[in-house]
Amino acid sequence: VALVILLSFTAYKSLNKAIKMYRLETLHMNRQKAQYKQQYTELSELDKNRDQEHNMTSNQEQQEAVHSAGRPLMLEGAEEETLNSAAFLGDHCGATVDDQREANELNNEEDKEATLGKILEEERLTPMTNITMLVSLFVVVLFINIMKGGGAFQSPIGIVCGSPSFWASNILMLVWILLVSFRARSYLIQRYFIKEKVNYKYVEGDIEWDPQATILYPSLCMVAGFFAGMFGIGGGIVKGPLMLAMGVHPKVSSASSACMILFTSFTATTSFVVFGLLQYDYAVVCVILGFCATIVGQLGLGYLMKKNQRNSMIAFSIGSVVLLSAILMTIQSLVSLAEARTNPLSYNSASGGGVC
């Protein structure tokens, strides 16, 4: 019941966000059409008056040429020399402390522009440093998972499931995750203050990783991961809508959740293998179905987005998948309750297992 409530609430928030995005996109498209129409009308009027303006300009140039031809050349040379002398005296005799201050401010502005350009160039490219940190986190967690073993997989270094060394390896894994998380938080905060200093302009969908956001958003993702693991569902089905609610751009939300699922699902799969909980016949079928469905969905959604120029379709697809999951989970719960009433002994006799 709790899972159905969670999925239903998530689907409602996602679809509500998608509807708002769709309305804003429609409004933006209508404004663009009105602007294009206005610009076309203005250009048409300019074309009509272009010949008249050209004739008037030609007449004025002829009159100025006649007037300047009668002006003594020596007078022009004297005026030019006088102006240059005055400019020279003004440049050298009028220098004050304010001028030096303005020069320093100009240098500071140039430094800010250089730093801002560097930030924009870095964010235009793939952040290999961040990817390396993420892969390092994944590799260490995967290594510890294999080394500590489990109920169906003997540890290569002799760690017994449930022993003190087993729990120490789990604690070591959590410590490593926390260290990487604190390092990432420190990097984001430092980056935030640099952007504030150079007046970085955030675009729609960007997250300002200030000290509060670096605590709030990871905490929300941790809670989402906890519920996903407790109910046995994919983390992306919760994290995707969560990022949409945070105001993240749909394309960024979809790509980020897919990247996270790659690492979390692979790590979870190794845990299932170690503890002997993976059913290989189901796994093969699910991998093939998931791979094919992903290709079809990616190509189809990409075509529709390119044709209609609407990013809200990603939000609609996420909300629809979550809503479908809620409906199917409701049906499964009702079937399970009906089977429990029909054969209560089979459910009451089931006993919970330990960690190993």
C-alpha cells in the first residue's frame, strides 16, 4: 500500500509538472510566431521606404560635398592641430587617482570576464574529472562487495558473512561513499562562489549548488534511494520525477537518472549475485526486454521531440511510466491479497531470512 501511495504521488507531481511545461512551451511558441509576424511586417515597410530614403541621402551628400569644397584646407589643418594639442594636454595633465582606480577596476573586470569564459568553456565540455571521481567511487564499492562475499559466494580473502570483518567491510564502504560525497560538496560550493564572483548567469534548469542545496538535494536523493531499495523498485523511477520537481531540465533529468541507474543497478546486481538471490533465467529475459525497449523509446521520443520542439514530452513519459507502475502495482497487491485469503497458510508459513 505504501508503495502504491508513493508511486501515485510521484506520478501526480510529474504529470502536473509536465502540464505546466507544456503550457509554457505553447505560450513561448505563440510569442515567437507573433514576433516573427511583426518583424516581417516591419521589413516589408522598410522595403517600401528604402528607395525614398536612398534618394534623400544622396541629395544630402551632394550638398555637403559642395559646402566642404569651399572651406580652406589650412583652416581645417589648424583646427585639427589645436584639437590634438588639447587632447594631449588633457591626457597628461588631467590624470588623477580616480583614473588609476578606474584602470584597476578595468583590470578586475577583465579578470572576471576571463574567469567567466573559462567556466563557460569547461561546462561546454564533458567534465572528465567528475566522471573519474564517479567511476572511482563505483569501482571501490564493487571491489568491496566482491571481496566481502555473501551467502552464495565465498569471499576470496576469507571473510565470513556475518563476522566482524564482514561488517567492517560494509562500514568501510560507507566511509568511502561519505568521503567522496564531502569532496564533491566542497567542489560544488567552491564552484558556486566563483560563479557568484564573476556574475555567472544561470539558465533555466540549472541548480545553484550553494551550501544549502548541497545538503538538501543529496538528502532527498538518499531518501528516494532508500524507498526504492525498501520497496524493490528502480531508483530512476523515483529520482527522475524528483529532479523534475527540483526544476531540473527534462533532458538533464532523464540523462542524469539514466547515468545513476547504470552504476546503482550494476552494484545492486553484484550484491544479488553474491548473496545468491539472482534468478538468471529472469535476468536474461529482463536484460533483453529492457535493452530493446530503451532503444525503441529513445528513438521514438527523440523523433517526437525534434518534430514538435517540446521538452515536456520527457516529463510526460516519466510521469506516464510511474503512473503505469502505480496501476500495475495496485493490481498486483489486490491479486496478492486475494491469494492470501484463498490460501493463508502459504503466506503465514513464510519466514524472514537473515543478512546471509
